Amino acid sequence: MKHLHSINELTPEQMMAVIERALAFKQGKKAHYSGYAANLFFENSTRTKCSFEMAERRLGLDVIPFETSTSSVTKGESLYDTCKTLESIGVDVLVIRHPDNAYYDQLEVLNIPVVNGGDGSGQHPSQCLLDLMTIYEEYGTFKDLKVLICGDIINSRVARSNYTALTKLGAHVQFAAPEHWQDYTLDAAYVAIDDVIGDIDVCMLLRVQHERHADGQSFEEADYHSRYGLTTTRYNQLKDGAIVMHPAPVNRGVEIDSALVEADKSRIFKQMENGVYTRMSILSHILDN
Ligand code: CP
């Protein structure tokens, strides 16, 4: 891998290679790299930023602190000039989250790799790969798994990346969403959650992306929860071996009943744990190149 901008650029074999190495790191595999990483987050983050930093440190990389709020971005410096500056001073790999879809296109000319930590409503490839690792750890295959992705599809880079990857790997993906959050650029069927809840292997809930909604757009949390959320009634209808996922942060009581966030079938905190190993795997694949 030369970089990781979008899950679309990975073949099934490359996705499996990332997952297998992540599992090896989880089982104790060690690796040591020298060099410098910088994490540029132009949108807020807890999981992605902290777990990339954890992954970088575990791999032996030095992390150059960078906060947009104290950088020359506040003086109007462009994304390209910011990244070119970090390349010039000797940084070896950049992890970037940015509100603009496909911001990475303008950085193709850099001589250092860019790992996309999320671009607008575009892609979230490292989240996708950690989700794949979590599913694979559970089932040992993707073939014919029934996955329901439920919620704010149109604003979700997680939905976009996971739909593409899971479909390529042989899973059967369906969506459930209110009509105004459906995205017909993706070729999945929309279903009612109650029609499929007892038949799915993976119930993947999405965060309601309030920050991407138009000002004044009405949203009734209790109504959403009763129509699209994972309630205790729906949880009890899941198959014995089914799992519940959510990229987090969770809007408790909206996408999922608060009492279910750490229920037996929930893999939400397992996803976060796996995020570190997945990001170690992504970075090591890129640095090996
Ligand atoms: N899942 C995820 O991307 O979380 P953060 O926004 O906290 O990084």
C-alpha cells in the first residue's frame, strides 16, 4: 500500500492482508519502525486520532504534535501548504481528517503517504477495516453474512466504506433509514428494520450526524429511536450469534438504548480496541512499501 485514501482502492486480498496482520498484532506480533508521523485533524475526533497515535507509538514512530487551532491554518495556510511543510521538515506519514470530501486528491503530488482519517461524507477506510476485523474475528468469513446498516446513511462515510468493502468480500448488505437519509448512489436495498432484525448476523448502527444536517432540520430523538433505533425489544429478536456494532460516538437513547451499549451482543468497545491493531497494520503496510 502506498497510501490509504479510500476503501475503493483496496482489493479483497489487500483488505484481508490488513485484517490478518491486525489480528497478528492483537496476538502479540511486534514490529518496529523509525520515522515521524503527524496527525492532522480538521474535524474533531476521539477514537480515530487517539488510536492512530497509539498505533504510531506502538510501532516506534515519533509523533509530531499538530493541532489545527494553534497551527498556521488559523492564519489561512492551505491544506496543501500545511502538508508540504510537514513533508519538508521530515515527517514520514500523515494521517488526516478533513470536512471536504476527497480532500486527498490535491495531496497526490506529495512525496509522503496520506492515510485518510475521514473525509466529509466520503470515506472512512480505517474505521471500515477495523469493522471488518471485528466481523472477521467473530465469523471467520464475510461470505453470505447478512449485514444491516441502519441510520443516517447519506451523511455517513462509515456506511459508504463498509457497504463497498463488505459487498466486495461477499456479504449481503441491506440498509434501513428514514427516507430523507437514504442514499440511492449506493446499490443496496432499503428494508424495514423490524422485517429483518431476526435474520441478520450484524446489526451496524450509524451515528446520527447532527453536524451535517441543515440548520433547523427537525429531528425527534424519541421518534427516531422507536422507528430505527436498537430497542430492547429489537435486541431480544436478534439471533443468538448476531452482533451489534456502532462506530461511535454513540448518541445513547437515539441509535441504541443506553442499556444495550455494553450488552453481550455489542461489539462497540471491541471495535475501538481493534482500531489500534488495524491502524498498526495499515501504517506498517504503508511503511513497508
Ligand atoms: N468512529 C470515529 O471515527 O470516532 P471519532 O470521530 O471519535 O474518531
